[in-house]
Amino acid sequence: MSKDRLQEIAKELANNANMPYCWEDIYNRLIGGYPLPFKVEVK
């Protein structure tokens, strides 16, 4: 997966969690394999 696509995903997750300012933290967690700071619910 490209870096740009991972950044898009991180920004989408941050916006959906009402935390748009922390997309870089989410991005680093995605590429590092660390848990996200919130639960992801699939509907």
C-alpha cells in the first residue's frame, strides 16, 4: 500500500473519530503495527 493511501486512511479514521488533529499519530500506529487510540466499529 502506498504512503499516500495510508495517509488518506489515517485522515479518514481521525475525522470519523472527531480527532482530525491526530491523523499523524494514527498513521504512525498503522505503519508501526500499534493499536489505535480508539475502537473501530464496523457497521
